[in-house]
Amino acid sequence: MSPRHLLWLALLPAVSSFAAETPELQRAAGTPQAVGAAHTLRQIPEACARLEGVFTGEAAQPYTFALVRTSEQCQPRARFVDYDKAQPSAAKGWKLNDVIRVPNASCPAQQAVVRVWRMPVTTKPELDGQGQSRIYLEDAKKQAAAGKIAQVPMFAAQMKVEGKACN
């Protein structure tokens, strides 16, 4: 076998595991973004947040992204958790929700790739006689004191820069 074939054989497990991760949402690559221009990657209304990114132009850290709260009045129905602490994977019940690709306008060979993971909640809220889910303050206080707080969906995001750096 040629060295090229051996390389492909060595990369096959990594490529096949990556291909197996099909996100719940399908999207094309985003609009190329200029260095220094902040842009919204994705809104997550249930977490009252949006992911915002920017190409820095620095070789050490060419792209940064942050979670930005959308409104102080918004009441989140989901939590955004740290990717490194959660270490989301399908084996842990997480679902790959979205893969966002943003090309660098000044360096077409480089792109930021943000993977958004979602941990769904399997419990269904109890509905009253009118078909509504209601939370009563005194009952919620008693449940919280007993450590029985209802689970909420969680989100986590990971960012990598792919491609060659430009000079």
C-alpha cells in the first residue's frame, strides 16, 4: 500500500465518527464576516440568549464567540452550560443540534465552526383541567426546598477554527 492509502486508512475512524454526527438543524455556510465585525451566530430564545462571534485577526486566537443575554426581562426555559464541564455526547443523551460555519471574509481558506448541542428534557409537564401547565409559588418553594426542581433543557456550544491561517 502507498503512504497515501495508509493515511486514509488511519483517518477513516475519525471521518466516519464525524460523519455520524448529523445535526438536527441543517444550514448552509454563513455569510463571510470581516475581521473585527461582531455577528450573531444563532439565537436560542428558550435560553434568552444568542451566540455572538468575531474574527480577531490574531494568529493565536483567530475567532472568539460569547453567549449574550437577549433581554433582562426574558425568563429562560432552558440553560446554557459550559461545554468543557458538560462534555456533551450522544452517549450521554445530548443531541447535536446545529453546526454553524462562518467563513473569514479576508481569508477564504479559514472558517469558524460552532457546534451547538442540546440536552432535551423527557418529562412532560402536568396539565390542569384547562390544558395549561401552571406553577404555583408555594408549591414551587416546597419542591425547591425538597431538592425536586424540574429539569430544563440545556444547551452547550463548542467552537473550532478550521482551515489555514492567512498572512
